[in-house]
Amino acid sequence: MRSGERKEIAKLTDIAYIPCMTIRPIIIHPDPRLKTVAAPVTDITDAVRRLGADMLETMYDAPGIGLAAPQVGVLSRLLVMDCVKGEGAPPRPMVLINPEIVAASEETNTYDEGCLSIPEQYAEITRPAEVDVRWMGLDGEEHQEHFDGLWATCVQHEIDHLNGKLFIDYLKPLKRQIITRRMQKLKRERARA
Ligand code: NI
């Protein structure tokens, strides 16, 4: 990500005063922190603002379209996402605190999902096609929005993370086991490197 874009993101997310954002290491499955139900955020502190900014930076760097706090080892109910696609489209970085799905469509959508905590593994997952989500913003205000398409899939995937659930938990045990073994191998290789 270029610095010009970064300034734009800071402006959009009300985090402009944070002098520099840090890329945080992403936890790779399997890890008990990815299986834990995260705790609600009670106050918008500087630490929370910094977490949001760092997570956006980490997500864009990866690159990814969504990231939940447990993936960077913080067991708090906060997620970031930006599912804007296409060349030249302005970014739309979002920080969602204590997000809740308040309504979901009966109609479903199937996407080939991946996860920054399960690199290079993809599987088709079926979820409600549209959801209404309520959350608290970094501005301390309550927000509610209707999501469809990739945004709906992404927000549900990330909220699952806050509940200790991964997309592979929707798969049959054998397939999940194969992916988990691959990740264990990847972690061993990374630890040796
Ligand atoms: Ni994920």
C-alpha cells in the first residue's frame, strides 16, 4: 500500500493522529487463541484505536479483505474489513467493534473462502447471502448496515473469528483434518526458518 492511500485510510477511519501503524504478526491455525470466544470492547481507548489502525495496516499488507482481533492475538470483539474490489476504486476501510448480526437472509451464497490464519487453503462455504450488522465504531457511535455479496460473506467470516470459529469448522472432519495437518507442517517449517 502506498503512503497516499494510507493517509486516505487514516482520514476515513478517524485515526489520523496515530503517527505510524504497525504490521502485527498473524497467528496461524491451529492455535487456542483462534478457538476462544473474544470479550466485548467496553471503552474506545487509545489502545483500541491503535489496534484498529494496526489491524487495517496488517490486513492490507497481507493482503486480505478482513481480519479479526484474535488473529493478531487480541481476544477482543473487533474486526476490520475492506471488500472494495477493482482497480482505482477508493478503499473503504471499516473497523467494527462488538459487531452483531441482527438479521440474515434465508437466501444463501457460496463463496470460495480463505483466511489469513490458514494461508493458501480455500473451500466453498455457504452462508446467508445478506445480513444486517450492528456495531460500535471508533467514533463511539452505534452503526448499522446491510451487507450483501462479498461484504456479507466477509463480515460473517470475521464475526465467526470473534466466536472462536474458523471457516474450516464448516467442512467435513476429514477435510478439516487435512488442512490442519498442512498448517501444522507450515508452522514447523516457519519455526525452523
Ligand atoms: Ni479468517
